[in-house]
Amino acid sequence: MGLCHGKPIETSQTQRENQPFQNDNEGHEVAVKVIPKSKMTTAIAIEDVRREVKILRALTGHKNLVKFYEAYEDDNNVYIVMELCEGGELLDKILSRGGKYSEEDAKVVMVQILSVVAFCHLQGVVHRDLKPENFLFTSKDENSTLKAIDFGLSDYVKPDERLNDIVGSAYYVAPEVLHRSYGTEADMWSIGVIAYILLCGSRPFWARTESGIFRAVLKADPSFDEGPWPSLSAHAIDFVKRLLNKDYRKRLTAAQALSHPWLANHCDDMKIPFDMIIPKLVNAYICSSSLRKTALGALAKTLTLVQLAYLKEQFTLLGPNKSGLISMPNFKTAILRSATDASKDSRVLDYVNMVSSIQYQKVDFEEFCAAAISVHQLEGMVSWEQHARSAYELFEKDGNRPIMVEELASELWLSPSVPVHVVLQDWIRHSDGKLSFLGFVRLLHGVSSRTLQKA
């Protein structure tokens, strides 16, 4: 199994995670998760247990993560020994409150959930089974700390990789999981479902069968019309909607969610962690044409103070020099500052090393904003049209010029075999040969030759 071998823990097969067991060596009670070997009948099942232990062992140092002590095995079982949390499940707390939380109490829960998930995502770990049953309170105190548990379905994923196996709990599973192509964004959907339940006491997607639930997740929209939603703050509703976006590219990351205005006064005593979406976006920016960089620069000038505040936090985490500039190696430094062994196991460090090795000029905050914008996320906001129109006006003044179709084709890396005059005809205004608004928006997205041909 590759687990720690030693004297097996004397406990019955009926014990499960978070059941107390007196650990004589440590002098305090611990929780023991018992996994019968009789259920580990396939290579996949064995690998799942091995990976769970490896992830729990590697992920250390976050206050909202259950502490892992050790793993043992004997002829019959595998035993995972962890911190004992005696405050019960978040689900039980929700039910004891009549099915929902006040906004203020929900914020306290959300900040803790987002904080630990942001930590996991930074290490390249996706939980894949986030639900109220998998968060435990350490004690029965009113202000008890919340801990994430049960990493049995967790896996490693790099920013440029996708997973394809369908796992998780039906009510909390993201649409892209059902489409068999997903990453850390799937956890954010699950957090959106938890937030919805916390605030209104009911599930956003419901059916009598699992297949019915899956259909609802893929096709239905959650309701925000019935009580208590009309009485809740606009920020609360916006927060949930931006997590429950069926397009994973438009969803908030955990770090961005912590920076959302709804949680503004609840994150003052904690640092927003570095966001792994940043090196991914910057890498794409560096590989972009000069025309797209100019377009993104115009879009960056339309960002609100709240959006700029998140980017400023991320820029500061990268450690700009006295001149206010960062270079590509800064990304590696920022990641290493909070890296655990999981970062190596997930090969996130390999990805960051690749970004850090790119030969590119030093970047100031203004260019960083252009590089670190997620156009898809902006597109998911109600203010998108205003952003796009304002950016295009700026682009018209400063960056728009007559463009030959051949030049645009070259900028977009179109192959010579593509009929560029047909594909790009609605990108350029016939009156003056400049980029049209439609072409500008498509350029912002970094359109590939494949999507161009579908356009």
C-alpha cells in the first residue's frame, strides 16, 4: 500500500472518520477513519486510498484543514488517524438553525471554507467532494473553527490540465464534471451550492433521482425569486450567482471569492492567498499578439476599484521591486512561500518553473492588470457590456489603426490554409479598415484558429 506500517490500531471495523480513539502515545483522543480492505477490490480503489493518505500527509499548515497524524494498516483495514473534531458537521448546524444562516453568520462560514480551498488549489489539489457533511466544527463552542475533512476523492491537477472521472455527490457536482473535463473550478461550484443552502435553506438543484439531479445541474437555473432572496443583499446574490455559473471559465476562484465585496469586512484579519489563475493568465498574455495586449490594456483601464484591489493584492504578493516592477521569477518565489509537499506531487511547481523561466520584460502594475484579467470572468458579470464598450472607446483613441486582413491573420497565428478573408471579414470595418467592436471582443478572448473557423 505504501502506507506507514507499524502496530495496528486496536479499533473495530465499524468506526469511521472523526470517531474518537484514545491515542496513548500522544495522550489525547484522535479520530480514526477505518477503510476495510474487503472494499478495496480494484487497483483504482487501492490507488484512491494511497492518494488520500499522500494528500493528507502533504497538505499541512492550514487552520481550517483537519490535522493528519499517521496512517497504518493491518491484514483487514487501513487506518487514517486525524484530529478529532467534536463540534459536529456543518450540515447538522444548518439543520439546527432551521435550515439557514443569517448573512453575517454565513459569511463567517464562507470565509473559512474559501480559505482552506484556496490553500488546496494553490497546492494543485482539488477536493472534488465539498459539501456541508465534509466540514466539521472543532468544538461545540459558538465560534468554533471549521475544518475540511474527507479527501478520499481528492486529486492533483495542474493549471493547464483537466480531469475526466465523474466523482462527488450529486447535489454538489459541477456541470463540467458531468462533461468529464474539469479542474479546480469544480470545487467553486460546490461552494456556490453550499452558499446557496446556507442563505436560503434549500438546494439550488433538486430531483427525485440522481439522473434527474444531473439534468437539473446541466440545464436548470437556480431560483433567486422566492424568499428569502428578495430580502438579501445584492452582494450576497451576486456572490452566489458568480459561483453557480455553468461556464467554469466565468466562475470566481477561491482567492477572488475571498476578495468579493460581500466578504469585505470578514477578511481583514487574514491574507488573501496567491491565486494560481494569475500565472496562467500572465502566461497566455505573454504568448499573445501585440494587438491583443493593446486591447487587454484598454480593458484594464475600465476595471472598478474593487477589481483593482484584488489585482493589487496579487501584485503585492509577487514582491515588486523598489521601482514597482516584477519579473517572471517572482512567480516561483510567490508560490514557494506557501508551498507544501503537495505542490511537488501535483507538479504545480513544474508549471510555475516554466512560467518563471519565460524571457520577458519587467512588468509594472498597469501591464500586470492587463495580463491578469480574465475576460471570461468579466463576461460573466452584468457590467460586461459596459466594460467592453468603454474599453473599445479607449482602444479606438489609442490603439486602433487600419489593419490588413493578412496582418490580423498573422497576429492570430492563422495557418495559410485558412480562408482568412472569409473568416475575418466581420472583424474589420469596411469604412476605414480598423478593428470592429465584434473583432475587438473576439480579440480580447484570444481567439484560436479553431474557434475562428467556427465563428
